[in-house]
Amino acid sequence: MSTTRAGALLRAPRAVVYAALTDPETIARWRFPAGMTSVVEQHEDGGFRVTLTYEASDQRGKSTARSDSYRARFTRLVPGELVVEVDEFETDDPTMAGAMTVTVTLHDHDGGTDLRAVHEGVPSGVAPEDNALGWRMALGRLAALVEG
């Protein structure tokens, strides 16, 4: 298990960034790395399921031949300030198993928002450098979304 830390300075108010972090339809528009597509299904229990599908046929998924799916649920929400989410891959691979916790804090910064994310419990089957790259790509997409 490893931990990834990521951050971004966003030229958007905290309320706008918070909404993008907590709305499943909006999550599907930014929270995935390049080379993948994202589908988010909301569940009646308040959780949601994310399926990331590789665009290239030579990529191997964690859940199926070409996709990574995980179940997610928010465990703590403080509007405009804090999002805590627990995710777990749908997989039979023990190196990808286990609950991961993503804690995102938001603070005012220079007329915008300072976002800091800590992704704990990343399974040993996920290379730390790949997870960090995925976060950078996703946060770049988030910036384009909330600043546009």
C-alpha cells in the first residue's frame, strides 16, 4: 500500500470546485487519466460505481480485459472545504484489493482555490508513479472544467 499526494491551484471559487468533486456526473468528465474514458453510475445508497475503459486495445485493465471499475462512497463532506471518499477496485487480483481513502481539502488562494489531495491505501499493484501521473492528468482536466 502506498500514498499519493497531489495538488492544484485552480482559478475558480471553492464552491465550484467542491461541486465538481462531489457530483457523479461531473466526476465522469474529469477524473480519469489520458487514454481512458469514464462512466459513472450513481447508486440509490448514495455511493457510485466508476468504470474507466482503456481506449487502446493493448492495455490491460484491473477489473476486465480493458477496464478498471471501482465502487466509491463519500464518508465525510464539508461543503466547500473537505471531501473524503473511500474507493475499492472490483477485481480478483489480490495486488489490487483493499479500500483506498481519498481526502481532498480546499482553501482560498489568490482569488481561487488551493486543492490538496491525499490518496491513501493505494494497492501494491498500482505503481506509485502511475498513480501520481493519473492524478496530474485528472487535475489538469478538472482545472480546464472549473476554470472554463
